[in-house]
Amino acid sequence: MSENLQTTLAGVEQLQVDTLVGTFEERCSATRELEVLGRRLDFARVYAISAFVREGGFHARGYKSPIHAIRDLWNLDHIDAKRYVTAAEHICPQITLDGQVLAPRLPATAAGFEAGAMSLCHVEKIVQVLGSKEAGRLTPADCAYVEAQLAEQAPVFDPQSLYALGMRAVRSFDQDGPEPDDGPEPVIFPV
């Protein structure tokens, strides 16, 4: 066991003790700190996945998908592994073939997740909102605005409520709805 892990585990043990002693408010505060710690650990995992994918390490080991690699590496189910990989694709900086570093696809979400203000599930729901058909009809500026608003609201809403809020916001920008289908009229035969 590394020295860093021993130090971290000692801190976790102290937080665990803090959840059991003191006033109710102090114990609640300790549980919030544990939650932030868990979120920061998820953030570190997501960044590690991004680096592994960028380096081609999974592919070199025969994995066709980083989801399968993460599932095997960390002994996760498919849904959880996909959640981590999807977050890595959206909140980590991307690097072009010529080495240029590009900003994350969801910069406000990345900042909120790094700060521990939102969970991995919040990230997943923001990605789902911005990946929806309705969001596909918005301008990039409107999508960036919605993303920033959702990142700001994540500490207040649970993931599913944040998703509902995001879809309402997207639909408020997409007043016209989907483009009409100009395909041929269906033929109706008399009976």
C-alpha cells in the first residue's frame, strides 16, 4: 500500500469517526465532506480514463472499447463503466493528432465536477440533456448557456431533477420543435 493511500485512508477513517460524534450538524457536515471526497475520487478516475484512452493503453491490450477495459480493470458493471467513460469524453480536455489541447466539451460541468459540487450521475444527466434531439437543434451558444446553467444548479438538484430542468430549458430554446417531415403523404385506400 502506497504512502499516499495510507494517508488518504487515515483521513477517511477520521471523517468516518466525525460522522459518529458531535452535534447532528457537525455529523451532517462530515457526511457532506465524505460525499465531496467520493466525487473527487470519481473525478480523478475520469481523468485517468481520459489519459488511458489518449495513450492507447486499452487498445494495446486488446480492448475494443474503453468501457470494457474499465469494467474489467475496476470490476464494474457495464452501466457504471459507461458512465465513467462518457464523463471522460465530455469533461476532460481533448488532444488533437498534432498535440493541440482543446477545452473540454462541457467546461462548466468539468469545473463543477472537479470542485465536488456534482456527482458522476449529474455529469451523466447533463450529457444526456445536451445529447438530446431537442438540444441538437440549438445553437452552440444556446447549448453552452444551458450547460452552464445546469452546472450551476447541480449542487441544488438531484440528477434526475437536474435532467428534467435541463430538458425544460432546452425546450424553451427550441420553441418551434422538430423540423416538419416533408416526405410523401401516405396513400389511403378506400375500404
